[in-house]
Amino acid sequence: MGQRLFAGRIGRAALGTMVLALIAVLGWWFVTGWHPSRKDYIFQGVDVDETQGAIHWPTIAAGGADFAYVRATMGTDGRDTRFAANWADIDAAGMRRGAIHVWSFCRLAADQANNFNTNVPHVDDALPAALLIDFSPDCTSHPERALVIAEITRFITMVEAHTGKPILLKVSAPVEAAYTLSTGVNRPLWSMRNFFSPDYAARPWRMWQASDVRRIDGIDGPVRWNVVAR
């Protein structure tokens, strides 16, 4: 009797473990495959950087990405090693493309704008350039709000003179909480929050990074997936 009871408990424990493992697998599959409904957001795409390595852009295009943003420059002298290849290959795959600059609170705006303008060619049909503004562990400086807004405005003026299009501001929630840039800089917003529409800015977002864990054919590892507001 005791042995049968013990064996039954072991069997139930094993079954419970299997059920939990199956739930975990299904959860991982759902999370990494999820994207907002095409009915709600017609235009959807990716943004990438050198950490994704070589990307097969025809596969990305065939998989449903309408556009791609690629990191181009960082601060005053940082350059993404994959930018030139991605920039050319996105266009060859028939996708719309845009370039991203990563802001540094520790560098002057004019020098950052020169870095972007020097390394990103003017292309008439390119998407508006994007400025990613987030705190970084390699720069602990947090200047006062008026100075930050003035510097970002200077950067925007210089880059827009080069690209001929209004810039997109990709502002993280911590930066918005510290500086309320959405009220200080009047440019379209690109907000970020996994799975749930972001509401941390004072104005509605124009683009939403809806997931940074999605996995798609053509890219090794997770990719940031974005949608455009109607």
C-alpha cells in the first residue's frame, strides 16, 4: 500500500512537472512570436544594430516587415559596424529604411550631429531619422532640463538640415520621467513598452516598440518589433 501511494505521488509530481514545462514552452512561443494586430496597426517593422550580426533582409521582408530602422551612430564618434551593409541590403530587399543615432548626455549636440551627418547619406526616400534617448551606464551625467532640451534642439536642427525631414524622438520611460521631453521638444514620438501600448509621454506616440524579444526568420536572436500609429 505504502509503495503504491509513494509511486502515485511520484507519478503525479512528474506529470505536474511535464505540465509546467509545456506551459513554459507555450508561453515562450507566444511571447517570442507575438506582435500587435495588423488590423490595428497596418505598418510594422524592425529596428536592429550590429549585435544582430548578418541579417538576411529578403527573408525579413517576406516575413511581414514593412520597414527597418538600423542604428547608424552613437555619441560623437561611435559607428555601428553593420550600418553600411544593412543600409544597402534593406534597400535591395525593397524595404523602407531609416537610420538611428544614439544620444549621449556626455557629448555636445553639434559633434553628435556631425557624426550622424557624416556617416548617414542623404537619401530622398529614406524614412525620417530617429534619435534614441536613453540613460546609459557609460555616461552618468544628467544635465538640467533646459540644457538637455537646448542641446537636443541643436542636434535636430543640424540633422534635419541634412535629411530634409522631421526627426523621430525615441524616448525611454526613465528619460521622459526625468525630463518630460514630450512637452519640451515638438517632434513625433517613438515610445517603448513590451506588449502594452505605452502611455508615459505627454503626447500620443507615432511609433511604438511593442516587443524587444520577438524572433523572426532571417535574424539570429531577438529583434525589436515596431508598429506605426494610424
